[in-house]
Amino acid sequence: MSASVIDFLATEARFGAHNYDPIGVVLSRGEGVWVWDTEGNRYLDCLSAYSAVNQGHCHPKILAAMVEQAHRLTLTSRAFHNDQLALFYQEIAALTGSHKVLPMNSGAEAVESAIKSVRKWGYEVKGVPDGHAEIIVCADNFHGRTLGIVGFSTDPESRTHFGPFAPGFKIIPFGDAAALEQAITPNTVAFLVEPIQGEAGVIIPPAGYFTEVRELCTANNVMLVLDEIQTGLGRTGKLLAEQHEGIEADVTLLGKALSGGFYPVSAVLSNNDVLGTLRPGQHGSTFGGNPLACAVARAAMRVLVEEGMIENAATQGARFLEGLKDIRANTIREVRGRGLMLAVELHPEAGRARRYCEALQGKGILAKDTHEHTIRIAPPLVITSEQVDWALEQFAAILTQDFS
């Protein structure tokens, strides 16, 4: 590392809270699937800021929309109307088939908003006794880092020494419809679940699982809340991951790629019943639905569709997945994925995935480890066949090495 890189890292370590353990690279520029570090080295981004830059780094049309709006009006608060919010509502509703939209900022805020909304629906519409609403979640979930959310996490790192936690959540195994059926009671208001568990290592449920889940929720008047903050907006080769089984959630959570990586934008999308219970003064956000966020999100959605990124994710994801499966390496335990949401799980005896990610950096690939033995792979949806093939060559070179 050069002196300047060491200075950057040392300054971060000195002043910053140590709540992350990043790969030792200092990035300064990005374009499309590529990022460059401060020393001019180029890397293929295989994380996409945890799927926040599905549209690629610094997409020119999203950038233009942001700059134009920033010159006009950035923030009014929701005390007043602005000329971008209604258009954002209209366009995201048309794209996703939603009836009501609640704009927020971060993904965690969208999750918290959904929790509040389904509880309110449970009390005012379903008739659950006040203070007794139950929400079912899955083990190994990841829905954010707020106090309310980590209270129903099963990850010790997320929970330890952050309690006490709020009650009202039941935890069941992911991918087990029978467990869901057994957990539902008259006080159950919602089932909150990721279509694919990303942070857990790209865990894909059995085929037909969400069809059963949808049927159970409908039969028991339970709101199905799908956290599509990572899986949504093309990542899995469909606009929404729910489309792989032809179902519709009652509440859908979007974030990350909703702004193409330019600005924190999230949204709770629902039927009229759930968000229809909110009244003025009961929930809000100073920045939620601001004109800059709305203009950016409108452009981010538009390029996703107009430039065929969703279809490209399906095509290139299949190519990437098959290429990874073709790598003959004793280190690999399993390769799995859907669209451009992929993972390589290593045998424990192969050593920690972090070492492989650091070696990939030397080959011009930036990927990230999760749960010690899994490498997550999620490049921007604009990746080409040639870039996939080049990336596969680098993965093959590293995965055939033994770092144990």
C-alpha cells in the first residue's frame, strides 16, 4: 500500500467508530461496473454497494436528473407539497402495481414503517386486542440495524448488549411453510420475510415455498410483507423477486437501487388496507419524499426498465451461475444464486472467505465475504457477457488455490 492509502486507513481508524471491517482498498471513482482506487487501479465491482447500484456507478441519466433537481429544489419537508412527489407515486405504483406508497429514506426506515403500519392495521381493521399484535419473522433474517429490528435478529453480533428489546415477534425457520402455519395465531398481523436471504449468504427457499406462504397468509388474514430492499428492482432477473413464483405481497419494501446509489431513498408499497390506516401526524420523515429523492428515484426506475437491465440480469446471471458451477475446485462446497444475486460457499477447511476476497482484489475483482465461509457476488445489472467471462477467469484462478 502507498503512503496515501495508509494515511486514509489510519485516519478512518483514528476518528471513525469501528463498526465495519472493509476490504483494504480506498475507492475514489466509479463508472458502470468498474471502480478505481486512489492509486488508479481498476476493479470490477461484484458487490454493487449491497445492490444499491444496480444501474451501475454514476449512471449519467440519474446523475443528470439529480443535478437538474438540485438546482431547482431539494427539500421542503412534508409540511408542503412538491412537484416531484406525485409523479414519483404515480410512476412507482404503475411499475409495481401498488395502491399506496409511503416514501422514506433508508431500508431500515422502510422496515420500521411497515412494522408500525401492519400493527396499526391489526388493531384497527383485523381487531387484534391492543398491545397483542404478533409479527412472524425468519431465523437468519437481515432487515436492518435499528434497535427495533435487531430485537428479532438471530445474529449474536447484531443483538449482544443492545437490549432490552421490544416484544411481539416470533422467529421460525426460513423456507419452512409448515412452521409458518403452526406459528400463526388470531393475533398474527404479518409475516415479514426476505424472498432470498442475502446477508445470510444468498439462501434461496425451496420451490413453491412462497406460493404456500401466500396461501397461508390469505387464509389467516395475515399481511405478507416482503423485504425486497436487496432482491427488488431487477437484482434476481425479475422486477421483484416475488414474480418468480407469481405471487403478490400485501406490503413490499424497496430501497437501495431505488436511487441507483445516488441518494438514500426507500418506500413502503402496500394495498389500501395497511397504509390506509395512517393519519396525519402518526408517522413521517423530514426527508422522506423530498423532491431531490423523488427526481432521482424516478430516473433510477426509468433507466432500469428502458435500458433492459432486468432482462440483462436474468441473462448474465444465468451465465455467471453456470460459469461458477463449472469451476472445479476442492474449496467450493456450493454455488447458488438467482439472477445476479450469487454466492460461493466454501468448505470450512478451505479457510475463511475473507482471504479469498482479498486475493480477488489482487486480480481486479471486489467481492465481499459473509458468514465466514461465503463469498457474495452481485455486480451491477449492466454487466456484459465479456465482463462476466473475464470475472469467471479471475474467480477460477483464486478458488482453485488453497488458503487454509
